[in-house]
Amino acid sequence: MQPQLLKDVVDEVIEQIKGEKREDIQRIWEEVVPLIAQKHSKLKEIRRGKKKIDLIVAVDSSPWLSNLNFNKEEWKNKIEEALGNEFLVEIRFRIGNIL
């Protein structure tokens, strides 16, 4: 076994933790957001900082973007709660391809 730099080991551990959180967030998103809304939107990107998570969501039309914005605060609170309130969550809807 070859020696590794401590920085490389720490980077690997951080990536593993981020990956688990991303999977958790995707699963939570699918549990929180109603199926009808999921048919018109897709979680495209998860940006994670130390204490903040930005969710970038593509929406297929302006009417659905408006509709989803009405529920954004409720979904945000549920996701934060599911993550143990250890992160602030921001949801950003954008018109885009959901495929």
C-alpha cells in the first residue's frame, strides 16, 4: 500500500459524504414534491455549500413555474426538516428541458 497525502484522503471522504447527501436530497425531493408536479419539473442540479444547499429545478412551462413557486416555501421547509435542519435550502425554478 502506497502512502497517500492527507489532503487526498480528506478530499475522498468529502466527496463520499457529498454523494450520500445528494442521493438523500434526490430521494427527499421525490417524497416531498407531488407526482403531478414532478411530471412538469426535474431536479437538475444540487449545489452544496457548508451550510446551504441550492436546488436548481427545470420546469417545462411558465404556468407550471408559477404554480410550483406557490409551494416552494413548504417544500423547502420539509426538505430542511428531513435533513435535520443542518442546512438552509434554496429552491430555484427555471424554464428548461425536463428530460
